[in-house]
Amino acid sequence: MHEIGIMSSAMDSVLAQARANSASRVHRIVLRIGTLSGVDPDALRFAFDVVAQGTPAEGASLEIETVQARARCPDCDLEFGVASGFIFTCPKCERLCSELRQGRELELARIEIS
């Protein structure tokens, strides 16, 4: 389960920010995860509960913002939503496209500390 490693890395960043700001408590963590990132949000929530134990983030809320995948057609310049895969067909001109504009995000968006 690579989500434990991902959450451990995110928690390191959160706790470093808390220390840098002389905070003793982490209240909320918001992550942005793309639908094509390969990360399972449920597994990430489980990993959060494990990784946060015994830290200033124990008991904090974890919010996950899902970023829907979008691709762009190089011929007609249409940007469109995609459900899965890494090669997409433009719904307007039917050209095969591979330029993914969003959907692979995995980022720490916000934290609330005190």
C-alpha cells in the first residue's frame, strides 16, 4: 500500500510547517488528489489515521478534494473531461489525444494549525 508512504511524506510536510510556525496542534489537512493519480482516497484516509497517531495531527480532520481529469485536443483546442486511461478521444473532432491538463495531482493544498 503506497498510500502509507504518501501520507507519511505529507505528514512530514505538515508537521514541519507546524514547527516552523510554533504550532502545537494540527486541526485540518486538505489534500488535492487527481482521479488519475493512482492514489486510493480510502486507503489514504486509513494511512492518515495510522501516521497521525502520537503527533500534533492526531484527531485532525483530513479532507480530500478530488480533481477530475481533463485533456486537451491539439487539433481543435477543446478541453474535455475524461474518465480513465491515458489516451483519450476528443468528443468534438474524434482525434486521439494524450495531453492531460489535470487529473494526476497529489498535493497538500491547505493546513490549519494553532
